[in-house]
Amino acid sequence: MAETIQGFVEKLQDDGVKAGQKAAEQIKTEAQRKAEQTIEAANAQAQKIIEKAESQAESVYNKSQTELKLAIRDAVLKLHHTIAKSISKVLVKPVEDTLSNTEFLATILQDIIVQYADGDSKGKTEIDINVSDKQSTKLTELVLKKLKESDKSDDVSLNFHTILQKAGFEYKLSGATVEVTQDSIVQLLTELVSPRLRELLSQDMQKEE
């Protein structure tokens, strides 16, 4: 009987140990499963944070690049404008000096008048010429003198008007007006230079990109 009780006790003990081991194993397995789930969730959250940070960084970078390009463009345009203004200022004085030379203007006018007279087959050519009051008398005398020397004085009818404020002249023929003044010449010369400047500046910008 004693052996039976002892065996029963031993069996209970053995079953209890096994049950405890099984429970411990289940607890361990469940803990590992939950730990893995926690790690996976943490990794997923971390990945989302990284992706969001990378997206924001790329957005900030693209925005800064765009702003930088716009700033460079504005700086280049401002530089181009400044250079164009500087060129204009550089041209003003020599152009003004040239147009203040009445002898030079008279020669130019004579050439223009002779060309129109030679090309007009309808008879006497009538030309209205606007000059400055300061140059009017001398310029008129010189032009008429030069026309007589070229035997074209009888082919044209000249009407001089003192309405210009600066040196130079305008002439009107067949309803069209051609301006040869300081402003018009400086503008023309500046426009001739500006395309080249724009080309050089454009090349520099392309190199920087």
C-alpha cells in the first residue's frame, strides 16, 4: 500500500513538473511571439518615420534648389540689366560728341538726300528735316553747300525745322520718319551688344548646371 501511495505521489510530482515545464514553454513561446510582433511593429514605424523624413528632406532639397535657381536667374538678369545700362552710359558721350559735329551731320544728310534724289523718278524730292536750334543755321548752310557741290540742289526741296532738343536730326519722307539722334543711336548700339551678352550669360548658366 505504501508503495502505491509513494508511486502515486511520485506520479503527481512528475505530472506537476511536466505541466510546469509545458506552461513555462508556452509562456516563453508567447513572450517570444509578442516580442517579435513588437519588434516588427517598431521596425515598421521606424521605416515610416525614415521614409517621411527622407520625403521631407527631398522636398526641402528640391525647394532649395528651385529657390537657388530662381535667385541665380534673378542675379543674372540684374547683372545683364546693369551691364546694358553701363554700355548705354559708355556710348552716350561718344555718340553725343559725334552728333555735335555739324560737319559730320551735314555729310550724312547730303548722302541721304542724294540717294533719295537719285532713286526718285517722279521728279523733285521733298524732304522735311528736323534739327536742334543750336545746330540749325550752320547745318542748313553746310547741307545746301554740299548739295550744290554735288549738283543735286535742283532735284530736292528741303524744309528745315528747329524742333529737336538734342544734337542729331530727323528726316521725313513719304510719311515715314527716320530718327538719327543720340537716343536712337545709343539704343541701336545697345541692342546690338545685348544679344551677345545674353548668349554669354546663358552659356555660363548652363555650365553651372
